Amino acid sequence: MNGGIMADWTDGWWTSGDGLRLHYRDYAGDGSRPPILCIPGLTRNCRDFESVAARLAGAWRLICVDLRGRGESAYAKDSATYTPLTYLQDIEALIASLGLARFAVFGTSLGGLVAMFLAMTDRRRLAAALLNDVGPELEAKGLDHIRTYVGRSQAWPTWLHAARALCEAQRERYPDWTLDQWLVFAKRVGRLTAEGRVVLDYDMRIADPIRQAPATTPEIDLWPAFRALDGVPALLVHGELSDLLSDATIERMRAEMPGLETVTIPRIGHAPTLEEPEAEAAIDRLLARIA
């Protein structure tokens, strides 16, 4: 994992429909090309795309968002708004505020679901789409794993303590990472409190809708949202060790969308960082397909 090379950005802000001040990083790029809207996963933030931006910024403009309750974005007044459809509304407000007529979307996990919803709303504005380890069917094992840690408050005295704890908890996802890589990861997912403690950089209440959903809640059919991407240059990046996205779902995705490129990242779980060589080469191919 590359933690040393950084690209310059400016901080941007927009306002949600319910009045929250939300944050994004804006990395400047070639204005003649569609910007790349980067949407992170459930417990993550705009820093997830630091290495992607370090490699692409200048040639491409990247807009890397903090969803509500993450990073520098405001926490929701009502935790019931921590849902994918609200995140979609927030992103639509950002698109409107920036006047983006056409753009690419890179979405990791939850961010990939939002990308599919954007296509369902208006596919014509999407120049390309990257789905990072997510599809229209999510494996129960992976969802159960997410429930075990999301919303569980933790604090550590140093970044090294945080890195070691995260390694202990998530080693099966990234079995070959070095301690330096875990330190980079810790600094992406964590923040320092005023007291100098390291904590996870999100509102623990994002777990409320997940925990409070009745066991009998019917599953939502996400295949129509995925099919909305048909005709858009699209890439699926998949972690070989992922417990959220199965081979069977990937095969169906390929069958439903023959133009979808799929790349599997060896010895990586949920989710790839997008700085693996296989992912970087696939991203370059995807961007080359933008007309």
C-alpha cells in the first residue's frame, strides 16, 4: 500500500437536503475529461482514494466524498437516514451543486451500490463505472461479518496500537500486508481525538439501521439497478478472498452485462484498495474506454 505519495487537493463542501454540511476532496485534473466521482464503503471516507488520486490526478479530476457521518462530513441528526437511498440523495445534491453533466463513478462496496442507483436514475450521465467488490447480491457471510464490527467504538493510544489491532481483526482480508501497510490503513480509517486518542473516523450510529432492521425484512432486488449500467463502460474489481461477493454472482453479472470487465485481485478480501497492480491496469483500461 502506497502511503507516501500524495496529490494536492482542495476541500469542498455541499449541503444535503436535510441541512447537513458534507465534505469532499477535489483533486484538479484535465477539464476536458469527465471528472471521477469516488464514493467509499460503509465505514470508510475520502482518504480511501488517496493512492488512486495520487496516480490519476492532473490527468483526471477526482471528487472523493465523505458520506454523511464519515470523515469531515457532519453526522446525521437522525440515524435512520444512514441508508443507501439517503446517500444517493446526498450524492445527487453534490452533482447538482457542482453542475456535473457527465462523470465517471468509482464505488467501493456501499459506494458501488450508490453507483448502480445513479445509473438507475439517469444512466446517460455516466461516462464509466467501477464497482469495487460489490454486486447486486451480497453474501450473508460477508454481511454477518460487517455486523460484527460496524458501530463498535474503539480507541487506541497510538497509531501503532491501532494498526496492530486492525491487523488482528482483519488479517484474513489482507493476509500479506506488512505493518507499514496496516499503519497506512489505520490513518485512512482513523482520526485523532482532542485527547490524542486514535478512534475510527465515523459516527457509530451508522450501524443503527442495520441492527434495527427486522429479521423478516424482505431482500431488495438490486439486479434492475445493476442492469441500468448496461451500455456504460464498466469494471468489476473483485477480491479473491472476498466474503461479500461470490463467484456465482460474478458469473451472473457477466452474463447479464457482456461488456463488463472483471478483474480478481489475488490474496485480497473485501475490499481491494485499488492500488494493486491488477486493479491499476484495469482502471487504466476502463478510463481508456471513455469516449
